[in-house]
Amino acid sequence: MPVSSSPSDYTTINPNYGTGNGFYTDIGAVSDLLQVTPFTSGTNPSAAQVGSIIKRIEGMVDGRMNLRILNLLAIQLCLTMVGMLVSFNCHK
């Protein structure tokens, strides 16, 4: 039986880059990855600076994903048109 939704379809993500919380990650995950003490307003870089970096990287990821989606849609459109032309020529 197909599933109409999953728990990941709806999230409570509340991005606030000033506090270091983005859509895809947060300062806690970054500090864990780098194996450094957690970022705060008193650290260098600060939580807000790390949030700014997170925002910039998320923008780059989103830009690349949008481009890939547009490319896939263009390919799908071309294949559909080719299929229509082949079908039309076969029925002549």
C-alpha cells in the first residue's frame, strides 16, 4: 500500500541565521563536525558568523539544485517531444 506522507514531509525547521540555525544544518552540527567547542556570541567565529556562512552555503546548494531540476525538466520535455514525433511518423 503506498504511503501518502512521511514524517519528513512536514518539519518544524525555523531558520534563524543570526543564531546559527539554517534550513539544512545548525551551529551544533558544524561544531560537532569540526570537533570544536560549541559556537557562541563570545567565540571566534561567533554563532552569527557561522550562521552567515551556513546561509551562504545553503544558497549555493539551492542554486545548484534548481539548475539541475531545470535541466532535468528540459531533458524530459525533449524526450517527450521526440516520443511524440516518433509516434506521429509511425502513424503516417
